[in-house]
Amino acid sequence: MKRTPTAWQPPATYAAFVAEELSRHESTLKRLEQARKLIIAIEPDLARLREMGITAGIEPRYGLIVDCREDITAGRAVNAIRLDTGIFRDTMDRNVRALIQLGYMFERAWRHGHPAGVVLRRPKTQIRLVVSCTPECLATLEAKEAA
């Protein structure tokens, strides 16, 4: 049985390695340019988190900007920055609580990915953050929102 080749082949020459890395670098720079305004807008908040002893960074694996609409097929994109809050449960919840303490508001649950998280929005702006949290923290925030 003959196998059909895939569309992508690993680079086999030096020139192919260089071309692939340049392509990755260009796409990363394009994503950074798309996220530029949002990153600059949240810089003071990230600095305040750092002063509080909380580490949170921008998550590049998810493409920096995520579309956080509830229904992806309806309307225009609602962009948000995905924050990396670590892998430990208490760290995730501490970051969510710290951002709410800085003035962000709970907008809704974010169930597109693992772990689940929340969409936080800065009042009177269109700046949104997607932050991972535990199911317990999410239930607490949803209960406060419902009340």
C-alpha cells in the first residue's frame, strides 16, 4: 500500500530551515502588531499586578488576541488578550481576584478551552482579558453576577 505524502514536509536543507523560521517570525510579528493597542492599554495593570507580587503575562500560544464572542458566527469580533496565569489553581484564582480588585468587571464565563476561564472587561472601555480560573471561582463570580 502506497502512502500519499502530506502537504507539509519537514525542512531538509539549511535554506528550508531558515525559510520556515523566518515565516514563523513574520507571523509572530503580525500577531504582535494586531495586539499592540490592547497590550499597551493593559501595561499599567500588568505593572500593578507585579507590584502586588502576582505574575501574569500575555499568552502567546493562543495567538495573543482571542475572539471572545459567545456566538462566533454572529456579529463582529470582540477581541480580548489571553493572560497566562500559571498552572496552579490558587494562582489562577488569585489573578482573577486581583484583576477585579484593579477595577475589571466580570463579563461572562469563557468555556472555549482548557481550563475554563472568565472574560473580564475594564469599565467604559473595550479592553477585555480572558483569564483562566477554577470552576469554583467561576461559580462564585456567576453567583455574584446573578445577584
